Amino acid sequence: MSGLFRALGRKVLFSLDPEDAHGLSIKALKSGLVPACAAHNDPALRVAIAGLSFPNPLGMAAGYDKNAEVPDALLRLGFGFAEVGTLTPLPQSGNPKPRIFRLVEDSAVINRLGFNNEGHDAALRRLSARRVHAGIVGVNIGANKDAIDRVADYVAGIRKFHAVASYFTVNISSPNTPGLRDLQARDSLRELLGKVLDARDAQPGVRRPVFLKIAPDLPEAGLDDIAAEIALHPLDGLIISNTTLSRAGLKSGKNRRETGGLSGAPLFERSTIVLAKMRQRVGAELPLIGVGGVESAATAIAKIRAGADLVQLYTSMIYHGPGLAGEIVKGLSAAMKRDQISTIAALRDCDVSDWAEKVLPA
Ligand SMILES: Cc1cc2nc3c(=O)[nH]c(=O)nc-3n(C[C@H](O)[C@H](O)[C@H](O)COP(=O)(O)O)c2cc1C
């Protein structure tokens, strides 16, 4: 599948504007044209965290399926879980186009979409209409650009999607909504987590886990503040990380000066260092989800060894196609058999100190 994509699909998709190519890929998934990955149920890949049982540790990161159009098709590609969103209460169009740029020589992307999405109601309709509610589908929530009370937008997300979300991600780390990342500052975070988690706890029925998604551009003191603040709240985990503002080490001449968040291979090192630094700060109990530059079984394993319970990817699927998730999952099984490792949990944290000691690229 990835071979066919590399030979044909990528050529066609890369001849289009990146956002049009993305739209086409969503259409293809919706239509069922993309073949599902053969079911691969290896008990060694199961991960139980935050009260959920994940069939494997690889998830689709937020931003691919912003409007919850194809979560089940993503699960059929082999992902162990899919995250939809970011969703804001009201629909919004985002920043002017063009706003996604490929950096081909770096296997990277810069985006400045700005939370374009169809809003809560449209996504809720789709998630409620899912025929099978099997599989883990998380809902990533955000705030409208012109919201007067941003915290209220997150609280509205919890209330709206509580019945249909396997888990929530509170996204305060997109670089493309001015001021959003300020919610990572300690006083703002206190108010946000207090209100969001109170809203979650007030919902009837199942307790939905809430994860907080952070930026990879925080200084050490910012990481300290986040760790100290989350210790005071019943948060269920951290997702590390969103895209970076750094442009360190890029090879591509084209598009490197575009504003926005950088994702893909050049983010791997930075996001893995921040992951390990956070693992050291929060201790062994808090679930961490590692995101940024995962493109193979080896990079997924590196994140797990650096402290992640689960990993997610997005940009590598742009470069390697829809067969990638299935390939990574199979590769994880093979690597674990080869090294006689019986659970993903046994891999976790093996290299935390090595990664945490590294210096972040400038
Ligand atoms: C085009 C694009 C759109 C994205 N939109 C969102 C989003 O809406 N919400 C979010 O939390 N992250 C979003 N992200 C960030 C990804 O979820 C992920 O954290 C980041 O891209 C790093 O992973 P990767 O290197 O595997 O792409 C987006 C990324 C890309 C490339």
C-alpha cells in the first residue's frame, strides 16, 4: 500500500495545493476507496491507560480529521485510536489561504490554518451518527479566535461532546491562534484546568479522561510550571507536543520562511526531548502521549523509550500515505518479538534520562 502510494498517489497529491490534497484524502477515506489494513491484533501491543484499553499505541493526531468526518476509516487503517478536531464552539474559516506548506526535503510541513473547522454542532452530529461506537475516538477542543471568554469555550466542548468522546484533548498549544499559548502560563492554566475538569466531573455517567496538549517551545521554567500545576488537578495525561515555531536545522530552501507551526521529521528531536523532560517532572504515573516526527516503528519505539505510553502521528502520513499506520503497527509487533519484549509498558521510560539531558535545538 505504501509502495503504491509512493509510486503514484504521492505524485498526484503533491502536484496539488497541500490543502486540496488533504481534502481529497478525506474524500477518499469517506468513499471507502482506501483499502483497510488487515486486522492486526497483537495482545503485546495493548496499552491500558486513563481507564481506556488501546489495541495498539499508535494514534492519528489532531488536525487531520478536524470535523470528525472519518474517525472509523482512520481506525480501519490500523490506528489504535483517532483524535478529531480541534473543534471550536462556532464554525470558523481560519487564516487566509495558502496556509499549509510542504518542506519536502525535510519531510515536514508548516501550517498556519488557525483552527478552521465547522464547529461543535456539525461534529457532534457526525459523532452521534457513527453506526458503531467501537474504537477509541478522542475529541480535541479549542477556543474560537474571537472568543471573549476562552475558558468558557473549552468548558462548552466538554459539555457538548461528553456522550461521544472516548477522551478529550484540551489544546492550548496551537501557534496559529494569537495568545492561545498564553493559557500555558501557570495562573491561566490553573483557571482553565479547574473549570474544565469541574465540568468533566459534573457530567453524568462515564468519567472521560482529559489530556492537555502542550507546545514544544516552552523553556525549562515553563515545563516546571506546567508540571507543578497539573499535580494539583485530576488531569489524566499530557500530549507532547504540538507544532514548533523553531526552524532549526531545516534543509529545504522552499517554504522555510513561511509563518506557522512546523511538524514532521525536524520536530522529532525537540518533541522527544520535551517528552522526556516532562516524564522526569511528572513521575511514572501520569500517562504521556508522544507526538512529533513519528514516521516508523523505530521512531515510535524511541518515543516510548523516552517516556510515552502512546504515540500519535500526522505529517508522516502526508509523505508515506495511508498504509503507514498498518506498517508501523506490524513493525512494532516484529520489533517486540525480536527483542522478546512482552508489553509496550515494558519499553516505556528505558531512555528517559538520555533524552532529557539533550539540549533543545536552538
Ligand atoms: C496541517 C496540520 C494541522 C494541524 N491541526 C491541529 C489541530 O487542529 N489541533 C491540534 O491539536 N494539533 C494540530 N496539528 C498538530 C498535530 O496534531 C501534531 O501535534 C503535530 O503535527 C506533530 O506531529 P507530526 O510531526 O506527526 O505531524 C496539526 C498539524 C498539521 C500538520
